[in-house]
Amino acid sequence: MFSGYPSLHTVWKDAITSFEFVFGMISVITSLALTRLLSGCVGLYRHAEHIRFSWRRACWTAMAFMLLLGNWASFWKFRDIQAWRAIDVLSPLILRRRAVCVLRSGHAG
């Protein structure tokens, strides 16, 4: 009847798994958080003559960076899970929000 279209079996066989979908979404969220964190660092570097360096802020920024990368890498262990809990999916959103808050203010102090 529909000779030009693939069969339904072929379409579902090639569909992505739930892990691939969630890991892709988490990767996008993590990349947005890293982009925000690194763009804040670049902004501080560009205006270094007007900003006083703070070791406390630098340590928080490094910690946020390591937490984001570690969180992203830790999701690989979930590749065999068939059903996902909401906290497994929402935790990257919480970490992204923390990364944005680290560099929220323009002046270190």
C-alpha cells in the first residue's frame, strides 16, 4: 500500500534508546552550563584591570567546572536503566543553575 515508505518494524528498530535520549539531553544542558561558566571566565579575563582577583571565587569556579564534568561523565553508568526517575533527569538542571550563580556578579570580592 505504501511502497515508498519504510515498514514500521524498520522505523522502531532504528529508534534511539531512552538512555541515548536522556544522555543527549543531559549533554546539551551540561554544554550550556560549561558555556556560561567559561564565558564568565573570559569576561573576567577581558576586564582583569578593573576586577580584583579572588581565590575564593576561583576555587568555586573550578569546583563548578569539575562538578559539571564529573556529573556528565557519571551518567554513563545509567546506560542499562530502562525506566528513569525524575531526579536522574533533573539533577543536571540543578547543577547548571549553580554554575550560573557562581559567576553571577561582575566583581569578585
